[in-house]
Amino acid sequence: MPIVANDDVVRVRRLARELAQRCKLSLVDQTKFITAASELARNTLVYGGGGVVRVGLVRGNGRLGALAVFEDSGPGIPDIDLALTDGWTSGGGLGLGLSGARRLVDEFALDTEVGRGTTVTLVKWAR
Amino acid sequence: MVAKQDGSARLLKLLSTGEQDLAAQWITQVSAGLAGRISRAELDRELNELFTALVEALRAGGQDAHGEELSELRALLTELSRNRARQGFTPSETALSVFALKHVLEPVLEGGTKDDVLAYLRLSRLLDDLGLFTIETYTRAREEIIAAQADQLLELSTPVVKLWDGVIAVPLVGTLDSARTQVVMEKLLQALVDTGSEQAIIDITGVPAVDTQVAQHLLKTIVAARLMGAECTVSGIRPQIAQTIVALGIEFGDIVTKASLADALQLALKKAGVEMISPAGGRR
């Protein structure tokens, strides 16, 4: 699904909710996954200048998980450690989106190259 | 000019071979594609009008989908596309009304002369353009509907209610984006002035997810209300939202939060100096 406008963030959230429910995540984990997806969708839009999100179910260790991959071909992140620091923002936000999203999910992978773009992968496992 | 006239005449001939037959087959095709979601009588009327308009346009020498001769036909197609969009048909189902005519005409190709084939190709190009036109109109109609709905949502979902003398509440429902928060903030601040309230409760029971942007919007609204001398309480924080906020690391600082609207109201009343006494005489 493409992320190009503000409305798409809402659509990503709905998509994440459906996926989380299909994985039978608990209510708390559902909310966490949805919130993390919402943060990253907004990052993709605001900092990445738009991109795409792919979602799906993953299986591992006999568990089911919700997966979301956010991809943009924006400016990339020059300093990953700094970007993942609480309270640091290059825009006008609270500076908790990226670091907060990492705490909300079980697996978090950030792949970025300056000038090429950023890919963030989220997984939340069902318990 | 002569060649153009000639071309139109041939197209016309193509359509008028068994005119009634063609129109009837066309209607059958379209009606099959729509799976009976439009009554046969209505479809009959619509398509017969279209057919007549097409024949008329060709008779007038029109060959260009955007030309003047076809304006009548375009008006009919616009109406058709808009209706389809409102009734929830897909773009393919809408364009089918035009493209089905090509299918119906196909048998003409078999055993037709070279001129027939040429005429078919020309007509087919015209129908392609008209098909694209219907899709464009359809999309525009859909966009208008969506924009209208977004406006309605903006209006509908932000009531400011007075709970008590000096206590107002904003029950928030749905997604808080920048545009909506702006409306909420304006309404809340205006209501503070209008009612002279000093206590405001923002209830987020109906907000499905609180992410950093929503939190930031909330914080800004509260700070603005404080600048006007009002105290704000955030209520309706459900357990899963609370855990998410903690994990995200959002600090609500010294802002008072409550689990339910009832708790928040009780607090607000206490701050406003209202004492609640139960009929039995005990105090709450």
C-alpha cells in the first residue's frame, strides 16, 4: 500500500488493526502494533517524502506474528543512534516516534542509507 | 472534410445495421455485467438514450470524443457515471456500459468488407475515448463524495458539551489528525470563553490509538487552554492506551489524567467548589 497523503496514515492504521486481529494479538499488543505502525507511516510520509508499506503474517518458533515493512526512497538517516535517541527530532515532533516504535514491537530493523532511503521492519509476535 | 463526412457515414451504417438488435444486445451485455443491480427498465432507458445520442452525433459528423457534436452524448455519460459512482459501482462496471458496445459490434468484422473493418476501428477508437471519459467523470464524482464526507466528519465529531456550570467536556471520537485537532482546539477555546468555564475535560475514550502526534496535539491544546486560565483533565485512558503511552515514552507531565469521564467530572466539580451530597446524607 502506498503512503503519499495524510489519509494514508489512517488507512495504514486500519490495515495494521486487521492484521493484528488476524494474528490474535492481545488487546494491548494490538494497540502497540497499531501505534508503532502509525508512527512509522507518519515518518515515511513526513521525513521520507512518501513511500510504501507492506504487511503480512509471519510464522516463527511455532508462533504467528504481524509484520509491517515501511520503505521510502527519501533522504535517509545520517545518524541512526541519534535518530533513535528519545526526544531528538529533525522535524517538529516529540522525538519519540522512532525510538518509541522500537519499544512497542518485538523485532525492529532499521536499514538506511543517506541519499538512498530508509526501510524499517516491524514484527510483533502473538503470545 | 469530405473524407470525414464519409467516415461518419460509414460508422453510421455500421450502427444502423439492425439498430434495434444492436441496442438490445448491448443492454443484455451490460445488464449481465452489472448482475441485476440496476433494473432492466432503467438500463433500457439509459442505454437507449446513449445509443440514440451516439447515432445522432455520428449523423452530425462527429468523430472526436471531445468534439462539439458529441456534447449531448458526453452529458448523458456524465450523468450515468455520477449515478454509478453514487450507487457504489466499480469503475470497470461503469466503463462496461461503453465498452460492451464494442463487443456487440464484433460480429460485423466477420465477413465484413475492408471498409467495414476500418469503420469498426474508427468507432472503436471513439468508444475507447468515451470509456476513458466515463472513468474520469466517475473518479471525479467519487472524489467529490469523499471530500464532502471528510467535511461532514470534521463538523460532526467535535461537540463541546457543558457538563456543569464552569465545566465543559470534549468527547473525542476517531482519528485525531492535524485538521481535526485544529477544529477541536478552536472550539474548546471558544467554548471556554463563551461559557466562562474554568474546567475542561478532554475525553479520549473514542480515540483508537494515541501515538506521538496525537499526544503532541493534545498537549498543545491543553497548554493553550491553560494560557486562558482553564484547567484541563484528560479522561478515558484505557489500559492498552496507557501501556502504549508508557512504552512510547510520552510524558504527560503535570497534566491530570483520569481513567473515566466520571472520575474527571468528579475532580472538576471538586475543583469548581461543588460539593456532592447523596440523599442519605453521606458525602462523596
